[in-house]
Amino acid sequence: MEDFAKNVISFEDHPLVAHKITKLRDINTGSKEFSEIITELTILMGYEALKDLKTREIEVEAPLTTMKSPVLAETFTIVPILRAGLGMVDGLKTLLPTARVGYVGLYRDQETLQPVTYYFKMPVDAENDPAIIVDPALATGGSIATTIKYLKETGYNKIKVMSIFASDVGVKLIYDQYPDVKIYTAMYIPGGLNEDGFIVTAAGDIGDRLNGTYGYKNARPAKP
């Protein structure tokens, strides 16, 4: 693995993760199942991504004794990049329903492949929380790098990224600009992108597949 990927925590060797990634890649997987798998993968990654949350001890009355036991001493803020990032929110909310959610609206200019911002809204007084940016595909990295920039300007200093797929191109961009940010991914994919800025071996446009707005079954020309 390249030096710029040293901040990447990948789960591709886990058999459950590998199985679910294959289902995401399959063009026959419908939007309902696709969405459920995105949630399941987010939960699997979330256990690792959240393992450094701070705790404190409180006294509780257990069935056989009174004892001290840990509870969370901080929450975290989920930051989905619209619209595909919304597919990962429920997974993290399953782990902690009280987690706060901020929203970043970005779309990629189809000619320049650069991100264009149309919305940014974060919870009030949450700057001291860890922030987890969620976007299923870290491809060019432009949208996530822009979101990190906005968060840092707003006062967030504890930032992580969670993506289902992560490319060399995106990982390098994030490392070059923000070497303090860790990236958690279900599948790290070395190599470049296609001319449209997509990871060829990923799952197509994940926003479209989550929402059923584009089908891939008949998209490729038939073989001669």
C-alpha cells in the first residue's frame, strides 16, 4: 500500500464485507436490497470508526450489586454528502440514535468533475463533537475534500471519513490536503478512474442505485 494510504482502514478482507460488496456490484441487486446492504456495511464499519469515543463511569444498580459502568461521554455528528451519503446515515443512527446530523449538498460538474456546493447546514454547538463524513464512493475526492474544508472552517477538528468504496485518486487527494483525517472503507481500490471520474469496479452511481433513478441492467450494449 502506498504511503498516502496509511490513514486508510479497510475492511475488504472480512468475509461478510466481501460478500456484501459483491451484492452491491451486481447489476441485478435492486434499490431496496442495495439500500439495506449499504446500511449493513455502515454498521460493520461503524464499530471500528467509533471505538475511540470518550466514555465516563456512572453508578448503576445491577440485579445482584451496585457497580460503576461506562457510558458515552460524547456524541458524534454524522455528515452525509447529499444525496448518496443519506444512505449511510441510518447505519450510524442504529449504533447511536442520539447522534446529530449535518448536511452538505454538493454535485459534481460533469465537464470539470469539480464539486459545486448548494447547501451546508450543521447542528448548533456541535463543533467539539467528532464528525464523520459519509459518502459511499470516495472517487475523485473533491466532494469529501470540500466538506472537510467547510467543517474545519466551522470549527470541527476531529474529522473522519466513511466510504463504501475508496480509490487511490481520492485517498491521495485527502492525504495531501488533510493528512490528519482517517478514512474508513469497506473496499480500497488501487488504480485510476474512468473518464467520467467513476471507480470502474465499484457499483456505478450509488445515488441512482439507492433511489432507483437509473438502471444498469440494459445500460451496457449487448455482446455481439
